[in-house]
Amino acid sequence: MQADYSFTKNLTISGGARWDNFFGKGILTQQNYTEFNPRVSLVYFNKLVGTFKLLAGSATRIPNGFETLSSVSILGNPSNIPERIRTYQLQWIKTWNRIRVESGFFRSEVRDRIETNADISEMLKEQGFIGQFVNVGSNVIQINNGMDLSFYIALNKTNFNVNVTQYFGSDNGFGVPIFYMPTTM
């Protein structure tokens, strides 16, 4: 569901939401989720200065088959629950004839993150497993901050695009800095 409303010809608000239902079968019968994921954006357009976007939203990622059952070398876990992801973004976009520049900042937060845990029994290691997918926990929030820049130019029949992303202040939820946030979405 989504609705857009224009306050003026230059200012628009957009709101939306997803209502997700997931019901597991067989070994996953305890995997039943109903999730509400809202999102909202505010967009301001001015021909002289460009477009400014402020976005916020959430998403739910249900554990895939490998994370709930097993893969060849990593055990799944039927008790894994969905990851909950929140994202905030501020973006500026400006176009001059054949040149377009986009720049912005973002923040992502992942709760109930699923990671590979190599702490498994010797018996499982002897069977060829190297780890197990496990939820880190709902009180552990992995944070990723960053800024990005995109430069696009169209010349005759050739288009050039350069993207740069710089992460900063990101951690694994336990206060340990990480270079980037690995996600499966």
C-alpha cells in the first residue's frame, strides 16, 4: 500500500506499508510471522538547487532455507527468526544537461541479525560442517553509517557512471568496528 500527497508542486510526501505473513510447513511449523513494515519519504524539488529526499523505512527478511534447515557445509536452525532492518537516508540529486550528481548519507540498523557461528561440536565438524546460522539476538543492533556519491555523464553514444561509498561509525552490534555491513537483502 502506498499513498503520495503533494503539499505544493515542489514538496511531496509519500507513505507506504507492507503487511507480511509467513507460515512455515513441516519442520518449520513454528515459523509463523506477521510483520508490519512502514516507510515514508519527503521529496523537495527545486529546478535551481536540485532534489532533496529524506527517506525512512523498515523491512523484514525471513530466514532462507539454508539458514533454517541446512546447506552442504553450514547447518541451519529452525528456530532462527527474521532479521528486522531499518534504514534512513538523506539524498541530494542535481542534473545539468548531460551531467547528474547524487550525494547522500545513510544509516542502517539490523536487529536479530543472522550470522555464521563456527562454534560447533567436534562431531559436526567430522561430518563436514563448518558452522551454523544463528540469530545474534534482538538486543544486538548492528549499525552501518555511510555516505555515497554518484557521478553520471552522457557523451554522444557513451554513458559514464562512477559510484563511491564511504562507511564510517559502523559496528557489529557488540562495539567492534566493521568495514561494511554484510547483508543478504
